[in-house]
Amino acid sequence: MEPTWNTRTPKRIKNQDNRLIALTQASQVSNVIQLVDNDDNSIVNTGEHTAVNGSLFFSGANSENPNDTELWKSDGTPEGTVRVKDINPGSNASNPSHLTAIGSTVYFAANDGNGNKLWKSDGTDSGTVVAEDDNSRTFADPKGFAVIDSTLYFTTYDEDNLGELWKTDGSSSGTALIKAGIAGSPNSPRPTNELKAVGSELYFANYTDELGLELWKHDSESGNTGIVKDIAPGESYGIKNGSYPGRFTANGSTLYFVAENSTYAGELWKSDGTEAGTILVKDIRPGSAHSNMSNLTSIGSDIYFTADDGLKGTELWKSDGTEAGTILVKDIRPGSLSSSPNSLAAFGSTLYFRANDGSNGFELWTSDGTPKDTNLLKYIRLGSSS
């Protein structure tokens, strides 16, 4: 059977040479294949992926022109693996990023030689165009793509209004400014590159002189935009403290994220959108040292992530949103050395990720959330250097 892609296709599954690997059926190890185009060139330098109508859209190149990174799509077969458009003509790369699907349209950022802009594509060359508003304005350096009710939310930068939050339904008339003057850090007027939709609410980090860098939200139904909670109140050396929230992940109606204050270093927090419902989940590494939490990924009612508790190195953890239910899944590389899990991807109820157990190098692993069934899936490259 020819492979096709769906919305559960794992993202960023690549080998050490950055070639795209297609996992067509998670339960069958024999169906781990390497994608090639119709000329039998390997697909290399792949970046972000998103699935639309049975095709996987991705940023990449082929082995014949490995540095010419453009927008591609694939149905999992060589003949169905094609470049959509040469956005930056010639051997120059447009480096598409932030690929986000809404219906049959893919939105992304790309550089056509005149700077990074917001683009949209229906999968054809002629249907891959720069997005504009009613005044033919294009959007420079778009970031933080998120979707609520078939509407794309994103940030952009304008020299007059500085950081801005926008939304679009794909039409010029349906493209509108939500808020100007947002900033992603105390030292830069540029906005955050991370937005997360949870239900009808959009979460992001925003800096103000009065509150520092804290968690904000936009309510798409009421149109209201404001701070959720001042997680890190007070000042240090005359500068307003900030909790630096980030690594946002949604699970049901709850937002999970990493934040810090004077009591806790970077740890796992959650929010229901209210001040009272924005709380610390667990202090994994007590004291002033950060747990280096990253790779937050939602499966079922759990959040999987990587963290370092100061004893076992960086390993795979999971949380059900309670302190007691936030636990180490498995010490893949026993002792204080890290297995450094990364590239976490959900496929149904199974987690796929890369990890190094100290013997086999970085390889593809799977987990159902239990130590017993957290195992190496396949030796893609034998030896310790994979």
C-alpha cells in the first residue's frame, strides 16, 4: 500500500544526515523508509512539516541541490514528492518556516530575496503567494503561528508600531491588527515568536515596563487582550522581574508552560486562563538551578517533556497536571549522564523521540509512558555514532 500522510504524522523524524524519514505505520518497524523524489534524490535539510489532504508539506531540498531549501510536498511516494515553488529563484534558499495548515491552505514564512514575509499555499506554484491585508501591506518577519476557528494568528514587526499581533482568515478583508506595541523581551521591541491557542484563547509572553515579561492572553470571542498573572512580582536592581514564560503546550483546556520567579527556577506551570488557576505543577529541581525543561508534548491527558532533576541528567518525564503525577518515565541512560531525548512527536497514543542510551548513539525510541514500554524502536545507523 502506498503511504499517505495524516495529521498524526510525526514531525522532525530525521537521521543524522538530516534526511527525511517517513514512518508510515507506527506499529511496523519495517515501514520506516527514507523519502526520495522522482529522480531518486534523497530529501535532505528538512525542517518543519504539516499535513494537508493526504500530503506532507515541508521545508527541504533534495540531495542534488542540498542548500536550495524551499517548500516541498509529499504523499510518501517518489512521484508524489515535489517542490511546490521556487520562492527564492535559482540556487538561493527561501527557508520556509512556521508551516501551519488551515483547511487546504498552508501558511508559512519565507524569504523571496527581499526579506522574510508571510506566505500561503494551496499546493500549486501559482497558488503559492505572499499574504496581504486590504492596504496591500505584507508582513515582515512573521512568527508564532497559531490557529483558532480557521483563523491564523501571528506576530510581525513594524518600525512604527514595533511588535504587533495580527489575525487572518486568508483573505485581505479578513486580515486585521489585534494589538500593537508588544515585545518579547526587555531588550528588544520585537514580539514573541511563540503563540499557543487553547480553545478560544491565545496565549503569549509580553513585556511591559510595569509588569516585566509575563503571561498574556487574547480572547478571540470577546476581543479582550491582557495579562493572565504576574508570576514574578517585584523588582531586582531597579528592573521589574519577569517570569519569562515559554515552551507553551495545550492539553485540553489547560495551558502548560515553563516559567520562573524568585522562588522557583525554570519549572512546569499550568493555567486555565485565570489568575487563580495559573499555578506551579512541580518543582522538579529544587533550588536555584534550572531543570532545563523542554520538548513539551501532549498525548492524551498527559504532557511529556525532558528535564534534569540534578541527579539523573536530562531524561524523559511526564505529567498529568498534578505534583504527584509528574514523574520520570525512564532513566534511559542510567546514572548522572543524560540520554538527552529530543524531537518528541506524538503518533496516536505513542510518543516517538530520539535518545542516546550511551551504547547506540542517538536512535529512534518509543514510549507509552511506562518504563517497561519505553524502548529503542530501530537501529537506523548501527554503532555509537548515529
